Amino acid sequence: MNCPNCGNKINKNKIHCEFCGSDLNLYRKIWSTSNLYYNRGLTKANIRDLSGAITDLRYSLELNKYNTDARNLLGLIYFEMGETVDALSQWVISKHFKPENNDADRYINAVQSNPTKLDSLNQAIKRYNTALNYAKQGSDDLAIIQLKKVVSLNPHFIRAHHLLALLLIKNNESDRAKRLLIKALKIDVSNTRTLRYLKAIDVPVTVNSDPSAKQAAEPSVTSTIMPLSSYKEDKPNIIAFVNLVIGVVIGIAVTAILVIPSIKKTYQAKENNYYTEYVESLSAQAEKEEAMIALQKDIQKLEEEKKELQEQLDSFVLPEDNSDFYEALLRLSQDYMDELSKSAKDRDLVAIADRLTDNIFNTLDLEMDEREEDANLINRLKAETYPAATKFYYDKGHDLYSDAKYEEALIELDRALTFDSENVDALYFKARAYHRLKDYENASVYYNIVIEDYPDSRRANSSKEYLNKIQ
């Protein structure tokens, strides 16, 4: 457990931080409340109450932004609702707060390992944005076509379901909209927007209350009874033929007025869709070409730098005097550059610092004018690696001290002081280790160093108290 105030590693059962003295009770209450909201969000997510789970998980992260379990679950819920960008954002933030042993790595790899699925999700987002623009411009037909494709690419994209349902309601297709909203409700059972749209669809139609109109609309019971007539011989009737011709003409007119424009409109919508897809493909291809050109330029630049460095390396001649020193310095510099090429968590700068303590770098007189460049290089390497080394050995020594392994702790603390002789924490705990071993003479020496050389440090008062006890 790390102290929220000073960041130092402390025992989780401590009430106060032994480094800065902060009260940890309030922090524990905040963390407990954050975990409570996380558990509530997990329970709601299990019953597909995704909207309620999002609210609880956001509360949890407001209380403790380092709660990576809540952040990972929030990303999973966003991904389930079709919000791929929001999901990846939450996982990346989680990975930043906890680089190792984080489930976010597995989620990100699962998405990135399937290029086809990832491309489908990207296409769904692009098409949704296109459909949204069409809807704002009043082109409902084009928007509906795009949204149908979005729903097929990403069936859990709730926002696409909502927009498509609205357009269908606008075009008097409430039944289709209702089926679509029911599918969205199965994804998120408590989505308020889905429930509001369903309620709007289910409003009953107003009935006309005029009794005369109702009576006129209802047919008479006796109207279906035909009167009997005497038999008459059929005669040729030209009226039937005329009616037939008129019916054919009306049918042709209806086809010309209603059917043909609808066919043309559908064909035009398909043409517009093909054109949109073609423009999008051209845009994607242009972006890929620009990226390839940029990569080629970067590769060419790196090749030139590599060539220059190789020429400098080939032209470098080790001086005849003290060649072992230069070979060691050259190897150390190359190893340091190799470590820098790794990610921050994989770098081993402590090993570089350990090698800088070898006699070959310390016995050589680096103050000579002809060795000034060598001294600058070694001092730079020390400046880059010694802080990490002194922290590493101090933490190791402090852990051993906390485990009551005082003699082993002294070795590691001495090592920390090798890299930073002014590490007041290492000096203080070295005095404490001698004190625990009842070596009061050495303990007094280091307590006095802390008190006299670092009177303004937070260790000075404690050193005075322990020194008085010894004396």
C-alpha cells in the first residue's frame, strides 16, 4: 500500500504514515466507498442494467481514480453498448495507472487481435456519423440506409438503434421502430431513452366522439340484403367494357404517379449510397498513402542517421593508452543506449549504475584536460542512473528493516549511500538499524549526521528523540 500523501510504501495495517504522519482513516473510508459503488455497478451489470452500472462506476472513479477494477468494468460496459472509443479510452487510462498485472491489457489485445472485427467497429462509427449528418440535413432515406448497415456491423450499438428508431417513427413506421427498441432494451434493460421512445410509440390513437359521424361510418344491417327481381335475359352492355378501359387507364396512371417515382427514389438512394461508400474508400486510401509516405520518410531519415553513426563508430580508434578503460566505457555506453530503447518499465538502469562503481571508472584521473570528454560522459551516465539506483537499494533496505532483518538492511542502505551520500532517509534508517542491533555507538554517529547535516529534514526531530534515549 502506498501513502496517498507522500507516495511511500507503507504497511496496510498502519493508522498513520510513518514517513509523513498522514492520517489514513479518511483515505480508507474513501477507498471502501469506492469499492462499494464498484460492487453495486458489478451487480447491475450482471442483470444487464448497464445505464445504472455506468452511474455507480462513475461515482466509484470520482472517489478513487486508481480503482482499475471499476475502470475496466466501465470499459467493458461501454464496449457492450457499442461505444468502442469510450471503452478503449477507459482501458488505456487503467493501464496508465497500473502498468502490470492489469486485465485492461487482455481486453485491448482481444480487440486489436481481430483486425476484421476492429475494422467493422470503425466502419460502424463512421457510418453512424454519416447517418447523423444526413438526418440533420433532412435526408431520412439515406440516413436509414446507413443506420441499417451500422446495426448489422455492430448489433449492440445502442445509439444507432435510437437514431434509426426515431427516423422510423418520423416516417410512420412505428412497428419497425418498436421491434428495434425492444432489441435495444434487451442490451440495456434500464436505458431511459429506450423506455421513453417505447412509451411515445404506445400512446393510443384518439377516437372521434361525434355520434353522427360514428353512425355514418357504421354500415346498416339491412344494407347487405339485395332485393329480388324477376328474370330478364342478358343483353350486351357497353358500360362494362367502358368501365374496364377506365380501370386500366387509372391503373396505368397510378403506376406512373406513385410506383415509378418510388422506384426512381430507391434507385437514386442506392446510387447515393454507392457514391458515399466510394468517397469513403477513396478517403481511406488517401490516408493510407499519406501514412506510407510519412513512414518512408522516417525510414529514410533513420537510415541516414544509422549510416552517420556507423561511420563515426568505424572511424573511432581506441587510444593506445588505457584501452581497457575505453573499451569498458564504450560497452557501458552501448548498454545504456540499449536500455533507453526499451519501455520505461523494462529498463534496468540499476545495473548500469552498479557497473559505474567499478574501479576502472573510479581509479582513473578524469580531471586531466585530455580526459575531460570522458569525465563528462561518465558524469552524465551517473546523473541518469544513480537516482534510480539509490532509490532501488533504499527501498530494498527499508523493506528488510521492516522485516526486522537489520544486518541485511545495513548492506542495502550502504549501497544506496554509495549512489547518493546525501540520502537522508538511508542515513536515518541506517542509524535505526544500528539502534535495533544495540550498536549504540554507530547509531549515535548516524543520528548526529542527520541532526547536524540535515537539521531541516523531517528525520532530524526523530533522530534527536532516539539519540536522547541512547544517551
